Amino acid sequence: MNKILSLGGRLNKLIERTEEEAEEIIARAQSEADEIVSTAQSVAKQMLQRAQRRSGLNEFLKEAEEEAKVEAKKVLQDYTKRAEEIRSIQDSELRETSKILVKEVMSHE
């Protein structure tokens, strides 16, 4: 009977020790899982922030490109108009203006 009681006591201690080890293993696993989840969340947050910045930058560049195209079109129209005005000057007016400029330059020497 003593052997049975002694064996029962050892079994209880073995069960308690096994439960303690299992709880420690579970606690370590939970801690590692929490750390993995935290790291994954941090990486996901960083990726999201980079994607948002990239998206914002792409939108900014697209808007700036559109504005530049509009401005370039205006400048081209202005230069085209000015070139047409210069071309429309009569030959005689151009000669007369040239003569006046030459006389003016010669008189200041």
C-alpha cells in the first residue's frame, strides 16, 4: 500500500512538473507569437506608409506634369503669335526701321 501511495505521490509531482513545463512552453510560445505579430504589424505599417507616400508623390507628379503641359501650350501659343506678328511686318517697314537704327547708331559714334 505504501508503494502505491508513494507511486501516486510521484505521479502527482510528475504531473505538476509537466503542467508547469507546459505552461512555460505556452508562455514562451505566446511571447514569441506576440513578438512576431508586433513585427509583422510594424512592417505592414511601414509598407503602407511608403505606399501612401509613393501614391501621393505620383499624384503630385501627375498634377505638376499636367500644369507644365498647360503652361508649355500657353508659351507656345504666345511665341507662335509673336512670330506671326514679326512675319507680318512689311518688307518696307523693316527696311525703314533698319535705316533708322543704322542712322541712330552712326550719329552716336
